[in-house]
Amino acid sequence: MSATTYASPMPEVRTAPTERASAVGLPMAELPLVESPRRERADAARNREALLEAAKRLLERHGPEGITMDAVSCEAGVGKGTLFRRFGDRASLFRALIDDRERAFQEAFIRGPAPLGPGAPVSERLTAFGHAMFELIEDHGALLVESTPVSPGLWYGHPVYITYRTHLVALLNEHVGAQRAPYLADVLLAALDPDLVLYQRRALGLSIDELQQGWRQLIESL
């Protein structure tokens, strides 16, 4: 999969070979990696930090529903035009609020310790990926829901989704073969949709343990 460059506010991505592919004789896949932000002018960096801090204060006081573009620009004392130029839309602002956690999660499944990272059997890595996603949603579910673009087409082309999908396709290539891997990667990611998981937790009353057990059974059935 070739690297794709996205215009702001989506983060720039680079690519790296997926682990273990060459060892089993499979074509080398490329995994998009979210880069560190480019160096900014001092005033732009100050504006970005002020806007994020304002959004965090609103989040603490009012929850995600209290974060509107008007409220953030007012809280930060920064013009609304500056907010839109910096983040583009509300979803991108929410994504920036969980950027550090997202980067840590990606680093963990790309280069971290097994079983989430390289070194464990494929089925264990797939299981660990789902379990880690459930934990991420448990901690930041509302932010993840709000950070997902309204149009599914935009989300499926987003660097974060592409990173998840490419990682799962690379693992599934080893587990079920290249023909089924792309389809199953999308199916598995649909089961980890934050909106669905929050519905299962809040409306259906399922525990994290129950969701993780269900995911394990799903992986075992492949």
C-alpha cells in the first residue's frame, strides 16, 4: 500500500514495511505511520496550544457536547477563523485532543512488546489489538466518536483508519490468506467502531470483559 499525503488538518503520514512480512515470503506491505507535527512558527504553535488547552477546559467542564468551534475560539481568545485554519473542523479538533494516546497506541502495535507488538503468533496479536482498542474506547470513547468524520468515506480515507486497516491486513495475510484479508480487516474494524462499542457498553450493559471475550471468540473463528 503506497503512502498518501493528506492536506491539513489530517496529519502527514509516512510508510514503513510491516513486520514479519518478508520472513514468511509475503509481499512487503507499507504501514502508514503518523508523523510528528511539522515545525511551526512560534505564533502558530502558541495559537494551537491555546486552542487545545481551551478545548480541554471545556471538556472538563461540559463534556464533549460543550466543545463547539465558537466556544473554543471564545475560551481561547483566538479568532474563529484561526481555529478553522488550524484544525479544519470539529472532528479534527477532537482528534488532536487524543493525539498523544493515539500515537502511543500505534507505536505499541507497530514496534511495542508482544503480544500487541511483533513476536507473538498472529492470532494473539489480532486478539491483543482488539483488546487494546476496547481499552482505548473505554478511556476516550466520547472523544473518539466525535473525532470520526461524519461522512464514512472521509473516515475510511483517514490516516488513522488506513494505519489500523493496513496493520490488520498484514496480519490476516498470514492467518487467512491474501484474498480474504482486506475484507476481514474492514469487518473486524467495524466491530471496534467506538460508537458501536459505547452502545454495547451503555445500552446493552456489556462489560469490557464480555466484549474482549467476544472479540477473542471472533478471532478464533477466522
